[in-house]
Amino acid sequence: ETIQHEVGGQQSHLTRGQQSHLALKPQAVHSGSHCQRIMAAALRSGRACVLTVCLVGCTTSCCEAVLDATCGSEPCDVPVSLLQTSQTLNARRKSAQTELSMAYVPYNFGHSVSAKASKAGVMWGDCGSREPQPNCLGQTKSEVTGCPLMYTPGKLWPASLAEEHFGNKTVFGILRDPYERLVAQFRGATATHPFRGCDVNAGVKKMMEDYLAALDAGNPWLNDCNYLPQAEFFDQPFGATLAVDNRRFPDSMNEVMAEFGRPDLQLALEEVAHVSGCDDKWAADLDSETKALVRKVYKRDFELLCDKFGYCDENENVCLTRVPQMCPEPLFKWNDELSMFEKQ
């Protein structure tokens, strides 16, 4: 019985005997828990774990780690190039840096992504919990900002921690329309300003006035860094280099996970946490004065949206058509069959 691989455009076959030379010693395992489980299963079945890891779509770096552990200083009977599959080859074409890390931009669905990732042993952002977790790096307070590290741009992290968390990885960040993002922040905090009810225009205007005053006083970290421009999380070093389009979330996020060989981190619609209350309010409810304040604070965010996605109309009113309760009815109506809002 053979397993077929393509090397340099030519076909090569490995027999079971040849595969036996690639069996991995358990103590050599030093990659992620997902790969460890795969390798352990491969060892129990007597199959070549390296082949199994690559065939199931582990990241290139995972395969390389296994190759290093397998061959070590001993010669391999089979060239390592034989062990590349179409999935890892595709990953190589995209980037040599196939491991992902997340720049946790506040109020950009980071909790939903982190909650899903935590189930696979990947600790991003709040590690999947809104409650304090003793071993969650993202919930550690920054000495620079006084905010949790997850709400602190990577460029302001301690260098050693930033290198460990972001270094040599593809860092993604979800990028959201500033008007729509602020409306969501207002809706998510209605309990803290009951006197405003659902007056989103007055609420967002007050938020911007308070933040501009804080900036003038030299304090950009107001409200636990939740008002920081998203562009701060894309600044280098250690900022996001891959922008995820929040207008198409969760589809856009799931596409990234598929491209990087992590279908296990794709989100089902019911796994997307979102705000509720004042459901009929949206960006169009902001007047010209409020929008001018938003543009003043988030000038770089609008520039990023234009550069990354071609969304260059700074007066456009946006809602999230792929997330329930994130577009106002009856202007929009949710289509159960398509799982999205349609404009009426």
C-alpha cells in the first residue's frame, strides 16, 4: 500500500516500510495541542505521523516542527519535500508565516473569535471569557496604558511578550466602520446611560466630546482604551498586517481561517456574540456634527478602510447585514434562508 505525493511536478510513492522510518517518538512532540492529538493518533495506528499531520491540513510551521522532531540529526530515508501536501503548499504560496495571531481591537467581535479559538486551545484576546482569568495574557494590565493588554496595541506591549505572542506570525485585525462601531458601543452600554434612552446621536456625540477632551489632556486610554482608533492596532511593530472586513463578518473571518488551514476556528452564526437593545438605531441616526467629530477622531480608520477594502465614502451609513440585530428593521429585513439582512 502506498501514499502518493508530488515532488517537483513528479509523482513519488512511499511504502509502509518507508513510512516506518518517519515514526515520531512521543517525547519529540513540541508543537500545538491540535497537532499533538493528531500525532498521537498516528502513532497508535502505526502510520507516519508527519504524513498524517500534513494531510489533515495542519499549518506549514506545524509540519516543519514535526519534520525537525522526526528526522533530527538522523538522515531521512525520504526527502522532506515529499511531505508537502496541496494544503501546505497553498499556505506556503500565501506566506511562510502560517501561524495566526489576533490583534484584539475593542468592539470588533474579538470575543466571539477568542471564544471559538479557546475551545481549540488557542488563547487570543480575552481567552474566551469576559470574566477575569488568572492565566490569560490578554487580561493582564498594561503598565503603559493601564488597560488590559488585549485592548493595548501590540507596539506598546513589553517587547518580549509581544515577540512571543505576535512575532513570526500573521497578525490579523478586524476593521470596522467607525460610525457603526460607535453605535454598537452606545447600544452595548445603554444600561450606563439610561437617561439618554436610545438617543444614539446624543450618546455618540458625548462620547467623542469626552474623548477629544481626554486627548487634549494627554490621556488617549479613556474607557479602558475602548475609544482608541483601530489604526493603532495596525501600527508596527507587532500590529495587524491582515485586515478582516467587519462588514462581511463572520464570512470574512471564516475565509481567513480556511485560508490558513484552521477550519476548526470558523464561526457558526449562533457563535457570534453581538449587542442588543435600541435595535432600530444605526449610523444614519448620527447628524452631520456628530459625524464630523467621529471623522476627526478616527481619520486614520477611514483611511485604512479605503486602503484595505476600497470603502472610501466617509459619509456612508453602514450596518452589519450578516449578524442578527445589527441592522434596523423595517429598513432591513432578516432573511432566514440566506442568513442575512436585505434592504427593503
